[in-house]
Amino acid sequence: MKRPLTSQKLFARAQAVLPGGVDSPVRAFRSVGGVPRFIKRAAGARLHDVDGNRYIDYVMSWGPLIHGHAPAGLTRALAAAAKSGTSFGAPSPLEHQLGELVRSLMPSMERVRFVSSGTEAAMSAIRVARAATARDRIVKFEGCYHGHGDAFLVKAGSGALTLGVPTSPGVPASVAADTLLATYNDLPSVDALFDAHGASIAAVIVEPIAGNIGVVPPAGGFLEGLRDRCTRHGALLVFDEVISGFRAAAGGAQQVFGVRPDLTCLGKIIGGGLPVGAYGGRADLMALVSPEGPVYQAGTLSGNPLAMTAGLWALKRLTPKLYRDLARLGTLLATGLADAARGAKVALQVNAFGSLVTPFFTHTPVRDCASALEADTEAYAAFFTGMLRRGVYPPPSQFEAWFLSAAHTERDVQATIAAARGAMRDAARLRA
């Protein structure tokens, strides 16, 4: 593996113009140390950096690339679409075509509005929920991340956990006061909030499969319990399926667990690797959105023809075989990581759901934010560095999911497990 000398020079240059040298915090490698790798190109399951190194990639652009990097059919479709124009600022047939496809996969989304990011989707869904209920408060779960909207940056997950900033400066206290915190997988904590504030709670927003404290599946009955409580108290249930949508299954986590939310937020796979998000749900709720209703939301690049093209290409290729293959590789990877840790005598809990995997460096089973935070981030940093040195690119944070794609092969996963054996020994030496 070549030293990242060119990446180092580029990072120094980037820091002079970009905050922290990056456009999204976790990319800066702050929690794992070293120099972030600047990527020159990617194909299939591989990243190629500017120093000439090649890696098996498990970030996959943080989840959108379920078909792998730059699949030939997608690049051809995008090239053809670009020749017709890259942005119109006017309706195109691609928008309702993708909307119809989303609705067919997720029937709870009777009406859909496209936006440009998952953050926009979550912010907009909450605005609709508040308008529909004439209530102001929302319930979110510690460690769940719903984008960087002010109302959500209260004990948020992902990059906020990585950087040790549970609540961002710049969020007004008056806004944070309307966000009530519950514990993921803990229905009594939700009951306590409804008992105290039920008449003022507009919505409960949840990642049905938590993915921003690492992967944490819902406990049996948890999602069903949320549905029941929202119905009884007149609040709306909002599923943030930005990660789980089209990754847990073609119909998302709501299909897997048989729970129908009132509103759903989507991102990542829905754009096939291009910037896009969406929110949608019951027709009566979405009728509140402008121009049909009074709830204002707009976006210059919403429904962008390139993003719609990529989304159509990606969603049309979600097959039962794809999910079976991804689940098989996910199980193989999770088992291999656990075996590698046992061989190195390293404490590890591996959470997995289909193509999502997170190895937590802890003795304690991880079922919520508090147990995720028990993980040894220094051990993960040593492990990460060891994997990078051996040609594997995992997420540069303990609190992120690893993503598999259709481009990953069993040989890739076996090579990853072999690398993990050495990287676990690196982590063990840290604690020796």
C-alpha cells in the first residue's frame, strides 16, 4: 500500500477553502486519525485513490450504491439523459414515473414529493405533521439522525456522535424545546412522553432500523408499539427510511415488519447515487403540501431529470435475488468479523440486517444509543487503520453502517475477513 502523499497535499489545500477540508464531517477521518483518502475513481466494489491505492469499499457513498459504483447501464442512461438537458425548472415525465414506481414499492406513500436530500425530506415531513395535527412537538430517539435540520440536532447520531457534539451550537433553545427524546427500542420511554405531553405531540419520527449509531435493528414489537401509540394519541408516525428504504427490502423496513407509517422519508438508493430525497404518505396529508395545500416547500432542483433517471434505473433492478445475495454476503461478513475478533481476543458485537453490518468494539449487546456509546472508539480507529492498510475501506467512524452491494463478491468478503484478522490484532495490541 502506497503512502497517501498526494492525498495529504490535497487535504492541506482543501483545508484552506473548505471547513475542515471536507463537505461532510465524517470524511475528515477525525475519529480514526490519519489523512482522508482522496478518491480518483470507483468501479464495482472498488475505490481507487489519487496515490494509486485500491480498496474494497464498504462505504458505498454511505448506502446509495446498492448496485455498485458506476454500473455501465446507469452511466449510459445518465449520458443519454444529460444530452436532453440537466435541469429544466419545469415538470418532466420522469418525476411522476419515479413517483409511481416508489408508490408501487411502498404503498403507504400514496403521494410523493421529490426533494434534493434526506435532510429536506425529514424537515418537510415534520412540517406536514405539524400542520395536520396543529401541534408543535415531535418525539425522536437518542442517536437517530434525521439530517441537520434544527429540530433534529438533539442527541443526533452519525457524524454528531463521531465528533462528540450531541447538540449543535446554533440550534435555538426554543426549537430544541419542541423536540422530545425517547430511547430506541424502549416503549416505556415513549409512553412517558405521551403521558406528559400527548396533547402537544405532532409526530414520532424514527429510523425503523437505526443506522446512524451503527446498525441497530428494532426489538420485537417496538415498531408495532409506536404505531399503536401514535394512533391512540392522534400523532403521526414518520418512518425515516433514508437508509433502510429499498435496502432492507424493495418495500423498505415497513414491508419487512408490516408496519404502515403515516409519512415516510427517503433518500440514498432512490437517487441511484445522485442527490435526491423524497417524502410522502397518506394522500390526505400530502394534499396539505403547496401548491395543493398551504404547507409551503419548494426546491429549484427538485425532480432533477438526471436524478430521476438514476432513480428509475436503480429501483427497476431491485429483485428478490439481489436481496437474497446481499443477505448471504452480509451474514458471511458479520460471521467473519466476529470470528476474527475472537481469534484476536478482542471484544466485539456485530449487528447486521441484510446488507447492513456494524462491528461494535464492546462486550455489551448494542440495542440503543447508550449501549452503542459503550463501544471502544480507539480500538475501532486501530482496526480501521489496519483495514485501510490491507486494502479495505470501511466507514471512518465506529458509529456508521457498512454497506454491501451487488458488485461485492464472496471473494471480496473473504478477502475482507482475511484483512480483518490482521486488523483485529492491531486493535488488540492497542489494548495490550
